[in-house]
Amino acid sequence: MTKQILPILFALFPFFVCGQNNNAPSSYDEHDIKITGYLQAQFQKAQSAGISSWSGGNFDKNSDQRFMIRRGRLKIDRVDKFSSIVFQLDGTQDGVRLMDAFIQFHAPTLPSFRFTAGLFNRPFGYSIVYSSGYRDFPERARVFQTLMPRERDLGAMISFNPKKVAKFLSLDLAMVNGSGLSAKDYDSGKDLIGNLNFKFDSLAHQKLHIGFGGSFYKGTVRSNTQTYFEPNEGGFEKNSSPNNENSKVRRDYYGVNFQLEYHNSFGETTFKTEYIYGKQPGVGSSANTTGPAASTSFSTQPTGDLYLRNFKGYYFWFTQQIARTRFKAILGYDVYDPNVDVEETQIGFAANNTTAGDIKFSTLGYGLTCSINARLKLTIYNEHVTNKPTQLAAITSDLNDDVFTTRLQYRW
């Protein structure tokens, strides 16, 4: 059904876009150097020590609780009449790393088009390009952290936003290395990303805001060996040939997104969702690669045999302001199924080549946020992560990998 919906969406709405893009300076008003940023300090308690986690990274093997700096962003930008530059750093207990470094410009005769070059957010969907400093939920959904870790990539992008004719429209088309934030390209292939969104902000006397859109990602991963595993019914089939070495396997994603915000007598209500499916090259789970990380996108050339998986994932985010106060109740649910061609009861049979990298995970999260003032926000959030039993000796029941987070954020 989804495969039928996506082509219809792209065909019927080629001029509609949601302008939820974080690839921008702090403001497009002309200004000299401006510094903004935010800091997130948090305490976390895991259900057991040493768990694999998508809530700020894995826990140490002897630890089930920790203090940490989740994000420490410092953003510097400058805007001229026809150009701008953005430079952003992220400082945590793990060190300082580059997050954004890009130049934007537009021609005076074509103000609706903007060109971007450098290191920027991949223009895919809604949550990838939406700032973590404004998001109500502590983290993005597991599926997006897996497919697009750290959200950024190196490349060039052209954007279209006809503000005078259709200000609700936004269209992005980017060509990127495909290797992510912290690496140069490891092969000569380039990946193509397209994002089509629209947003209406003035419905029901400006009380109702609606946005939706669709995205695609078309890329490849180089095979370093003569063998790869491709899906068949109930597992993987081994494909070995000298021609497989140096060949390219497909890395393709398709997604749709929807956002709704309504200002009512009780307070602000929001609902956001995304659905994504496609083909993801990965590896098999091993002593050096935990199961949940086996389908993570590569930043360097994978040296082992590739596993080609058909995946799907989605999330639902719901927030409700409580009686027009500074408090919000937040509820989230996300699912990532890295291999839709197998059931959990089939994972672990020796004959089908499946591993822990094929396990489906669901996360139910709930909590509360409090805007202490215009800059300071407190978030309390609990995540209940579930998986079904498999035939693997280490995963015969649901893993004890729930995480409780208390976070304090300051934004300026």
C-alpha cells in the first residue's frame, strides 16, 4: 500500500512542501557574526548494566547509570545580502567535534533558489532536519539514528522556496558522499536525497497548523568481498561470485511524514509521525558488532560480507500542554524492523544465516517537560524497549534495556 501512496504523493503534490529545515543560520536577516547554542546535561538509569542503547549511546559493561553531557552546541553564523555561512561545534565529555560547516548563497534574480555546500543535515523527512534543541523528545527514533547516524553528510544541495507565490512550498535536492558526518567518502559513489514538503500555518484562525511531505534516498554501498547475503523467505541466501567484489549494492529509502499542531482551550496539542521503508546494506551481528548496530549505515568501507535487508520503521509523537501552563505531557512510540522478511521465531536458525542484527525493536516512551523560563527546560522521560524472543541463545526473551532520563537544557 505504501509503495502505491508514495508515487501518488510525488505526482499530485510537486509544489507543496513543509519548511521544517534546520539547514539555516540563526536568522536570514543580515547580520555580522552571531553566536547561539544550547547545552543538555542529563542523568540516566538503565534497566541493566552494559545495555546497547539509542538514548545517548551504549552503557559501559559495568554501569547502569550515568551523568553525561548529551549535547553542547555552539553555532556561529553570518548573513550577507546574498550569502551566509554557518559553523557549529558539539562539545561533550567525549571531546569536541564539527557538526555543521556550510556556505549558502542565492542569485539576486532567483531569490526562490538557494544553494548549499559543505557539511549539513541530510534533507530527508521531518525529524532529521529538526533541531534537537527544540524537539520535545530526548532523541530521534531508533530507525533514523540507525540509517542516518548524526544526521549530517558532506555534499551540495539546492533548495526551492517560492515565498511570493507559494510560501508553504519547500523542495530540497542534495548530492552527498553517503559516509556521514565524520568521514570522507570511501568510494567514488555519491548518494542522492530529495525532500518535498508543505506546511500551512493559518488554518482555523491560525489555531491549526498542518504539514506533510515525502522523501527519498538513493545510494549505494561498495562490496569489499566476493560474498554477500541477500534476503529470501525466512532468512538469507549466500551469493558468492568474483564479480561481487567492488560491486555496488543498493541503499534506498522512501519516507512520508505528517505534523499537526492545534491551539485549544486546554493548551497546545501536537501530533507528528513518519514512516520509512527501503533497502539497507549492513553486516551480520558478531563479537565486535552488537545486534542493534548491525544495520547501522557505514562511515568507512565495510570489510566483511554485506547483508542486504529490507526494512521499515515509524514513530508517533504526541504532546499536550497541560492547562496552558509551562508543563507538557509527552508520549512517543517508535518501531524499527531491520528485516521485514523474517519473524523473530526464525532468527537464530543456523541454516538461514540470521543474527541479532535482524531483531525488531519497539519503544514506548512517556514523560513530562517543564519550561522553567524562556531558556531553561527540564525533561523527565522513560523508555520501555521491547523485543520478541528468538532462537539465539543470548536473546530468548525480552532484553532488559529500558532507560530513564532526566535532562536539563539551556538554550541561548
